[in-house]
Amino acid sequence: MKVFLPTLLFLLVLTSCGSSDSIFELDPQQSMLMTGKGPGQDAAINPYTNEKSIAVVTNLGDTIFNVRIQQDGEILNETSLLPGVTREFTLDPKHELYLDSEQKSRSKVTFKKFKE
């Protein structure tokens, strides 16, 4: 019992720290680069940046925001995400993922390895 409680507390703290890194506050009229430019410029860290991956984006807010994927300045995909909706987006290594919001909103972004 002496070991169980500290271990449980450590795991809870570790889990909460790891998950909080992927929740973002979007201000009105904000365009936020999530991933694709590189270290120091990305808001979220994609561990699969050098290979095809899946971005899982959840709208945690009360307003719509857009998910935009582009490469070399060309928009490849733009999708509106309604409140409470989660969508998956396939990203190639050179793709940039942006969240564009007209109103204040919240989002969660996580990444998964692409499986064919």
C-alpha cells in the first residue's frame, strides 16, 4: 500500500501533464500553426513529423473553427469543425496544419501514426 499510493499519484500527474499540452485556446480572428514548420514554430509536437501521420482535432469550444492543411503556401484542404466534433486529418511530412478561428474557441490536437 505504501508504494501503490505514490505510484498512482505519480501516474495521475504524469497523465494530466501529458494531455494538457495538446489543448489550445483560440482567440477571435486567430490563425494558429499547429505543426509543419519545425521546432520552435509549431504549437503542437507531431512525433511522426517525418512520415505520414494522422492529426486528431477536437473542437472543445462553443463556436465553429476551420482546420486548414497546406503545403508550400497552397491550401490543400479546409474543413469547418462544429463544437463537440472530432475529425481525423491525414498529414504528409511537408503538410502544415492550421486552426483558424473567427471567435474564441478551444481545441485539442493529438497525433497518431498512419497505418495503411
